[in-house]
Amino acid sequence: MNTQAVMTLLTHPPIDWVLFLVIVIALLIDSMRSGTGRAAAVALAAPATLFLYTELGKAAFISSLVSSLNTTVLQAALLGGIFVVTFLLFHRIMYSFGGSSSSLIQSILAAIAATIVLLVMWIHIPVLQSVWHFGSSFQAAFGTAYAFWWGIGAYLV
């Protein structure tokens, strides 16, 4: 067994996987504290944001304004604004159904599922790739070939 490769991986973990764990832990803490509503809202807002962002360039009255955003930073800020609005709307929907408590297992599953949906969406939006480009191992695991299966698995959980 090659212990040198394992030690290298443990001493210098890829930053993409560390970022993945940080997002999971943040959503887990929030889910344990206040229920899984926010994690569910993140998981629902991510694909809705992708849909709204792609359709925004074709929308009447504002398509010229959107096409005038020529830098990736402005496009990413627009995408972030759409995500915040859709997150707030989905959170209000989830909150109106009640059920703000959850168990540890529910919190863990909701945090992992929401993180997977969020990061799969991130990989597939070119504007966000300019903000943070994930490495080859992360792209291989969550890229186009497996995006459907990650999405189905996350929503089944």
C-alpha cells in the first residue's frame, strides 16, 4: 500500500474538498439549530436560479440591460442577487409549512444534499467558474457526466 500518497492527501488536502466540507458543516450547524428549511431552500433555489439566469437574457424589457453587463464580476453579482431572492422566496414557502425542528440524521442528509446541489450548479455555470474554478478531481466527481445522478440522489434524500 502506498502510504506516502495517503499522507500527502491528509497533510495537503485539495482546497475544493475543504470548501465542500466547510459548506456542509455550515449548513449542518444551521440545520441542527433551526431545522432543515434553509438547507431545503438552498437545494430548491439553486436550480431555479440557474433557470432564471439563463432566461433573463431573453426577457422582455430587461434583456438589453442584462446584455450590457460585460464583465464576469457583474454577471456573477447578478446571479448572486437572483440566488438570494429565490432563496428568500423558497425559504418563506418552506417556513410557512412549519416543521422547523429536525433530528441529527435529517440535518446531516439535508446539509449534504443542499451542498451537492449548490456545487453541481456552480460547476455548470460559466460565470461562476470565473469566480472559483474547481480542480480536476472535483470536476470529475461532480461534472457533466454525473450531474444528473448527483441531482437525483440529492433530491431523493
